[in-house]
Amino acid sequence: MTYKGVAKGKIIELDQPLPYSEGQAVSVSVEALRPELQPGSATAILKTMRSLPDLNPDDVNELEELIRQGRLPVRTQGEFEKDEGNNGG
């Protein structure tokens, strides 16, 4: 039988229960499940980078222009700072 699970230190948490009673002695053989595709592995990163879509340069330029148009002006004064002309007193 083959079961899948997640290693947590000295414990393996299986995705589904075993068909044995509690306390039954079992023999276990463990191997990593496609370790090359684990998140953050070099193989997984390369696979993701190679699967990126081919972008049309005109579409990229249009997106960058829309981002520029949607920018809000930078405020140099904080929301709660007093105006220089209004010193409150």
C-alpha cells in the first residue's frame, strides 16, 4: 500500500487513515514525494520561470502607461499635521 503524508519531525501525518487498529506495529518505507518540485526548490523556480507567458511589448507599454496615469500625487504633509497658516491659537 502507498500513502501520502507530510513529515513533521519524527512524525508523518498521513492524508488518510491506515486500515489498521490503533497500536498495530507496521513497517514503513519513506521517500520524498518529487522533492525537485517542492516550493522554493531550484527546479520549481526554473519551471515557473520557463512557464511564464510571452508578453507583447505593446501590452506591457500600455500597462505601464495606465499605471502612470493611475498614480496619486505624493503628499508632503501628514494628515494630522497643522497647516502653517493655522497655528491653532
